[in-house]
Amino acid sequence: EDPFQFSGSSNPYDDIINITTEEAHTGEASIRVASYENTHSHSPIFVLNEEVCRDKLKAAPYNYNASAIDNYFENGVESTVANIPHILRTSTNTGVNGLNTPLPIECDCLGKFAPEAGKEYHVSAWVKESKNSMEQNDKVTYSKTKIEVRFYDASENEISKAEFYPRGKMVELWQPIKGNFIIPANTQSIRIYLMDLGTTLVGSFFDDIRIHPADANMQSFVYNQDDYLISAELDRDNYATFYIYDERRQLIKVKKETEEGIKTIQEGRQHTKYNANALNTQ
């Protein structure tokens, strides 16, 4: 399940944006964003307008209990009866009357995350442009991708935007995008776009997208889908430590991502000696 809910693309082609296993910075998948001719593809990853989200969840077709909704948004009180906040962690609502209705775009967010106007936040991600783009020349930095943070007022008019481009050293053809932004005072909603500025459907790949207060640190984890073992840990700078296991699910290698590349920092195997004599005496 995706931690961010995708609202589609400005591009008319349905397959422009998708989750793909073609490339991944950590884990098994990433977001592929492609462009077609001169149309830039955008993927608003999260849109949160708390007041509108509340009102829409209380109305049809959702009809969630008004007091339960208010209690969650105001006091953080979860309600298992009203299926809150589970509804805000999924892309669709299945908890009321057996409906399978997409949540309002204003609620597209994992749990309760409400950035405050006037405060500074940090956004970071990893990007990898297409193989075709890389083969053209030995690039030091990517030039066909960026992240935009757009701010809107109560009438959904765009107030301003912040733009972030790839910078820093590439690590196995993945390059970081990161920077800080301050939310304008009269902002009512925010949209964050992943953008490919190229002209082919091959597109670019984005992974490990994080947003948090600029004066805070964040540590995140990636787990294997089949056995739930931790496969990667992302530090405060969004650099990964990779954990590799053998067929018995025992840790055999630890690798650390750095600006100089990915280095092995720990390696070892465990072996239990077979004792035939012990078996014969039983």
C-alpha cells in the first residue's frame, strides 16, 4: 500500500504515472513519472485541506460520525467503531455501507499530517533519470527532473511555489533532491509535484520521498514484503543502510550508502556444526 495517495497527472495519458518495479532506490519499487512531447507530467503526492476533508467525510457518500471525525482532527482520538484513522491511511473508503469510494483529494495523506503556515519544512527524495538520458553523456547532475511545492489559498488560487532540483553526488545513478521551504501565512492547502521535464515516455524514477519540519530529524525504514525483515534504514540525510539476508533469514551483510558509493561495512555467516555422534547416542 502506498504511503501517499496519487491524484493523477496533468497529462491525458493514463499510464504516465505508476508504481513500478523497474527501478528502486530502496525496497522493490519506485514512482515512474514520464512526459509526452512537450507536456510536463505532474503527480500531486499529497493534498491536505483539513477543514474541507472534515466536511466531506461527514457528508455522503461517506457519512462518518461528525463528532468522531472532529475528535480525531482536534484531539487525535482514534475511533475503532468509526474506523478512524484507518480511513485516512488508505486510498479508498470501505468502512461505511460496504462502499469502495475514493477518498476526497483533500484527505490524501498518511494519517494526520498538517503542516503549519509560517513554519519551515524539509523535503527530500532520490531520483534516477531514464537510461536513454544517461547514455547520451556522462552526466554529473540530472537536468530533466524536479520537485515543486505549491501553496494555495482558500479559493484554490496558487500563492507561490518552491522548486527543488537534483544536486549532490550520484550514488549508482540515483541523485538526491532536497531543500527547505516556508509555508506562506495564508496557505490553506499544499500540493507537491514530482516532475519530469523531458520529452519521452521513458521518464524518470522517484523514490524515498520524505517531508518533515526543518528543525526535526527523520529516520525511516523499508521492509521486505514477503518476510517483513528490515531491508533498509534511511538516516537523517535520507541515505540508506541496506540489510541482506541468506535463505535462512539470517543477516549476512550490511551495506552503507555514502557520497562515495555503497560500501560493505559488515559481513559474516553463521554455521551450526553437525554432530553425528550426538545423534547416535540418543
